[in-house]
Amino acid sequence: VIYLQNNNISKIKNLDFACNLTHLYLQHNRITKIENLGSLQNLQKLYLGHNNIIIIEGLENTKQLKELHIEKQKIPFGESLCFEPRCASALSMCLKILNISDNQITSLKNLIGFHELNTLEAKNNLLNDMDDLTKTISTLSSLKDLSLQGNPVTLSYRYRENLIANSILLVNLDGKIVTDTCRNFMKKFKMEKHNRHVKKAIKTPLANDITSM
């Protein structure tokens, strides 16, 4: 374990010696780029909250990483925290806990296919597209704990119902328990609604055919 928080650090460097490092604390510094961590192949927990990072990158070789805490970055107006594609692909295979709160994020598309992720904190961002959000959540097959408080999307019609219906294992949404009974009911309701739309779509062409005879 190495504690380097609150050290006015602007660049990550000189860590090649720490090949057996499992926990690295770098929060509350002036770091602008995630770099020079390729040798930390045993790293399991990385704390980078309260820095100046805009891109999540440089973690392709940290294949044992289970937790990434990168909340509250100082991001310029009009920009948002995002994932470099290769880094996202690597993290999707190992990351279990992710905190990306307070980063002006407008979409969670970068997280599609993060099959190991079981805890996601994305509070106080700019998420506002319900369809985009449910599409992502439906791919997170291990997700159990989701926190989205403070996002515009939480004000959407049937926000909670839609997320639960599109989740797989979710047990806690915004600090409130999701029971198996509740999730199963929401999924059943979603399926029945889908079936009604399908039947309606089938009936409409038939009705048109009859009137045209």
C-alpha cells in the first residue's frame, strides 16, 4: 500500500519499483493524466478522486484492478470525464467497483459490457437520457448497487421502474433496496407492455389490408 494523497503531485511517476503494490492512494492532488502504472500488475484498488483528470487511460495492464475511485475531477466547463476505448475494454474484464461521481458525465455508454462491475457510483453528473441509460444498465450483468442521485435522468417518468426492469441483479438503487419480488414484477410488466406493442403492430397492417380490399 502506498499513500500519496494531499501531496500536491502533478505527475504519476517513479512507481516501477512497486510491482507488488495492491492499493494506491493519489486523491487530492493536481494530477492531469493517468500514466506510468503499467508495471503495477498486482494493483487492485486505485484512488484518484479530486484531481484534474479528463480521460481514464493508461490502465490496460492493471488487469487485477478491482476498484477505481475517480470522483470529483476539476473538469473545464463543457467537457466531461471519458474512457479511452482500449482502457475501457481492459477494465470491463476486471473492475468491480467504480466511482465516477461529480464529473459532468452525460452518458454511461463507455461502460457497456462491464460484466464484472457490481457497484457503480455516478452521482451528480449530467445524465439525462433514459433510453441510453437503460441500454447500458441492461448489459451490466453483475451490477447490484447503483447510485445516480443528482442526475437529471432521475426525474424521468418511471425512472426507477425502468431501471429495475432493465437490470439483471440490481439490489440497491439510489440507496433503496430492490427486492426480487419487485424486480420480477417490473420485468413481467415490461414484457407484457412489449407484447402489447407487438400485437398492436401486427394488427395494424391486417386492418389496412382489410380496408383496402
